Amino acid sequence: MTDSAHQQIQAKVDAYIDNQANLDLLRFITCGSVDDGKSTLIGRMLYEAQLLFEDQVTSLKADSKKMGSQGGDIDFALLVDGLAAEREQGITIDVAYRFFNTDQRKFIVADTPGHEQYTRNMVTGASTADVAIILVDASQGILTQTRRHSFIASLLGIEQVVLAVNKMDLVNYDASVFDAIVDDYQGLAAHFNFKGVSTIPLSALEGDNVIARSHHMKWYKGPTLLGFLETVEVRKSLNEHPFRFPVQWVNRPHRGFRGFSGTVVAGTIAPGDKVRALPSGEIATVQGLVLSDKDLPLALTDQALTLTLDREIDISRGDVLTAADSPCEISDQFEAQLVWMDQEQGYIGRSYWLQLGTARANATISEIKFKYNINTFEHLSSRELHLNDIAEITLTLDKAVPFEPYASCRQLGAFVLIDRYSNATVGAGMIKFSLRRATNVHKQALQVDRAAREKLNGHQGQVIWLTGLSGSGKSTVANAAEQMLHDKGFKTYILDGDNIRHGLSKDLGFTVADRVENIRRIAEVARILVDAGIIVFTAFISPFRSERDMARALFDAGDFAEVFVNIPLAVAEARDPKGLYKKARRGELPNFTGIDSDYEAPDNPDAVLNTAERSIDECAEDLVRLVMADE
């Protein structure tokens, strides 16, 4: 090859690389109901666009033959359904991401599962998407998952949607079938916040209107699917948004260097710009932008880097650096939309970890305003959340965190709720706005404080939280211990389960949701009494670890002791002082702990009492010693 020919080839290669580097990126998802053809569609698109290597095609044909495809037919879904379980069941379980590009644009596609059980994975895929392709089987029409996935896409801020009516070959490419489905979906889309809904009839299996126009549907005059994806306007960049930088890591590789590592989620930043650290509110000037061993003159949205400041201020992981003159909000109470993603139900009053950007806080669902009926979009009242429920909720955090409404900035408005024990993600949510009461309600400083009350009482306030099965002797032991302390001059009070049900909690039943709320109320009352310098005994079954830990978290170290009154179920049932076990066995008391509702024993209680083997007085003396140990 001559030098001239080599130079011409190299020039073409360089031009191609430059062109690819300048292409914008479109993220899109395919979603819809089970077996609507999502994986087949993506496989067909990659195959027809000649974006597969020859060995991939050979392997695909071999795999298709193994899976039962006839003759030379290719099962395009196998390109995307990578898990063995997916191939065996013929459904998508996990989110499968594929990267490809054409001469017009670069793409990242997420093939999301259609089965209701894996809705959480669909939420994951949709969270970063610019476009949603909602597939509908032409022979089935609009289904519940079509509604659910469309609703979730709308909640997550996806503005452009393609209604891809697939499997038109099964209805003989009948235009009237397509038109009827489009009409149904347009009525559905009126409930959503889409800016545009494009409708395309296609057959992923046969390739109609995927890349090439279909000769079977000459009545359709719109774009092919790939043609639409190459030309649709993508979400505008957040470079014009005020600067936002959640701190992921305080970077101190050596003495004398202190930087803050993370990703710019909105806006731009340059040396010399002033930034404000939230929640502290301190202001500093950017000294440098470091990427590996290079100094940058400017950083844009989505760029990861380490940022240094001109002076030392208190910043840690979870804080947010913002433009000094345009800070985001800070709050500890929000109204939000939530998709519940766990088999175990969610309850008002139960405590979870909240992850918002790089910040983590304790969060409680303080109110479920309503749940959506996916079929009618009716608002339903509820005190609990089930798998795949979509609800409007109020969240209360144990500390104020920087945030933005999801509609303004996804990265500072999207959060997940995490189970405190299993670390499983149980919910994904979008912040709508901060509740006004979060900024208007302030703690009143009082002249007579806890220390003054304790000095007058002559002892510290504390709570002794007795937990155990019904009939274990919680109230009896607490009563005996209180009498002993009373005789010694201690100021005490017993919060007893039955007594509370006659007043503070008389509106509550015995469902799991009601039990969670009951314990929340008791914990708050106990905190008030401890602040008054009183020794509080609580005698409640309190069957769930989560609520007992929530109660403990309200108190300072040393103010809370969990006491497990531990006796076998058989002993408690034999005692049955109120006849409750007999009623439960007859089915007259549903949700009775130990019979048809679980009791979660403490993992590391501060004390264990066995009233089956020791006398009430002996157990009461143990409680007195526990109290006196802190005096």
C-alpha cells in the first residue's frame, strides 16, 4: 500500500472517530407486558443494523437452534436475554443494557422485564432513560402492565414515548386493530405528563418498520422505529442549571491535599467560582479541578472529578456543594411519589434508611396520602404499601438534607428506601416538594430543661422497654419493679399495652400497620416522660425489631434499655390469663402474636428475664438493679 493510500484510509478512520465522538447519546428503554416482544425487538434492531460481529451471528443461530427455532430462523431475544433463567422461562428478569451507535447517534438501550414481579427492575432501567418504547401485543391490546409501566415512565420524568404496537403479523397487519389500540392508549396517556407520544405499528419478528419500511403496512406513513430514535429530541442538558455537586468522598491522598470527589450532577464549575456547602451553608472559592493527574479549566454536567477549595471548611460525604448564589433547598420533610418494590409490606411509622444522592438518613413514612389504582387512576386510601404499589406519601427524616424537586434535578430528587436489616431496596421515590411545616416549625427553647427536672427528681430519666409474648409477665414485673422504686423515692410511670388501648391508641386495631403506629406513639410519649426526668416502664408485646429499634433511636445512649421477657410459647399459652390464646386458636382473634403473627425476638437485649423459672420479685429486682446501675 502506498503512503498516499495509507494516509487516505487513516484520514477516513480519523473522520469516523471524530464523528462518533461528536454524536449525542440517547438512552431509551423497552417496556410493557410479558411476551410483548421487547427482547426480540432489540435483537432484530441490532441484527438488521448490522451491528453484530460475524461470530455473534453464528453463535446466535446455534443458540436459536438449541432453543427450538425452526430451520434457519433466529430467536433475536437471545441476544438480550442473557440469564439462563430467562432463556428457560422465555421471559426477561433482569435489566439488560446494550450499547450501539449509528451514523446519526449513540444509544444505550435497557430491555426491562415485563413480568409484574420484576417491576423494580423496570424502575431501575427507566430512571436514566430519555425515551420509553412501550410495546403492546397487537393481538392482546392494552394490559395492566402497559398501564403500570407507562405510569412509572411518567413519574420518572420520561417525556417522549413510543407506542410500538408489535406483532402486527398476528392480526394480518390490520390498520383498524392498530387504530383501536392507539385510541385506547391516547385516552390512557391523558393521565400522564408525556410531551409526545409517537405510534408505530411493527413486527419485531418479521422486521416490519423496525429499520426498513414494511411493505405489509403501506397505510402507515410515519417513521420507522430506528428512524424515530435517530431524530427524536433528547432531554436538554443540565449545564445551564445552577451548579450541584454531591460529595461522594473526602479525598486526602497525602498530607497537604484535601479535595472533594464526586460527579457534577447539574451546572458547570471553574476555578475562581464561589460555592456554598450544604447543609452547613459555609461559602468558599474553588481553587482547582483535578481529574487523575490533570488540572481542568472547566467541568460540565456528568463529569466526575475532585474539587479543591481555597480554605478549610467542614464538608463530608452526603453534603452538597452548590453555586453560592443559587443554593438548593434543605429539608427533613417531603411530599413524594413512591414505588414500593418489596414483598414485605411498608407501613406508616416504620423506619427505613433513605439514600438521596450520596446522603443517607433515617426516614419514616409518616403518611400515605393515597395509592393509585393502576386501571382507573383512582386515589385509594391505605395505611400500608404492597409490592408494586404506587403512592403519594409524606416522608420524615431525622435530619435535614439538601435536595431539589425531581422535576428540576433527577439526581437530587430521586431516592431509595432501604430495609435497615436486610439492606434490600424496598422503595424508589421522587421528591415533589418540601413540606412547609418543615421550615416553619422550630423547637422551642424552655428555661426549665431536662437537667433541671432530673436535679429536682434526684435521679435521671430513662425508659425500660419490656418486650415479649402475651402472658409472659411484662406488666406484672413492671408493676412490681415500679413499687420497689417508688418506695425508694424514684419518680416512675408505666405505659401498659392494655391501658394505652383505652385512650391514646383506642382508634387502632391489631393489624401490622396498627401495631407499628401504636409503638410509634408509645415511643414518643416515653421520650416526653424521660425528658421530664421520669423512669418509664413500657410493657408491650412490640413484636417487630424495626419498631423497637426506632424507639431506641429516639433516645440518647444510656437512656433506653430493651428487656426481653423470654418464656416459651407453650408456657405463655398455658397461662393465658385473659383467654386470648384460646380465642386466637379458635380464629376469633386474627393477627395474634405467636399464633398467626410473628414475634421477632431481640438480637442483643440489655437484659433477659425468664418468668417461667424465676419469681416475679426476683425479676423485678433485676429491673431495679438495671435502673440503679445508671444512678
